[in-house]
Amino acid sequence: MDNKEFDILEKYAPQDPELKRLWEEHQLFEKQLEKLEKKSYLTPSEEQQVRELKKQKLDGKTQLVALIERYSKQ
């Protein structure tokens, strides 16, 4: 994300619970992925968890970017 998108997040997240929720989820998924990816070896269940987290993160980011674009047009 660029600075303009972060500015929009800072401005509208306190007023828009959906935008705030999506941003918090995105950050949570990022932290979970970082923790798993630091491991030198992943079990098959951890590998599956990584795939699911990446998918959830991408789905959420798609929704987040759509909201940010809507706010940027205002």
C-alpha cells in the first residue's frame, strides 16, 4: 500500500467499522504468516495453514482496496 492509501485508512477507519475490521484482519494475517514463515520446517498442517492464511489475506485485501478506492473518489 502506498502513503495515500494509508492516509485514507487513518482518516476513515475510525468512522467505518468494516474498513477498520478489514485492516485489522490484514495485519493479523500478516503477523501469523510471518511467525510461520520464520520456522525452518513446516509440518503439513502448518503448510496448509499458510495457504489458508494467504488466501484469507488476499480476499480481505481485495475488499480493503475496494473500500479505499471508494473513499479516494470522494
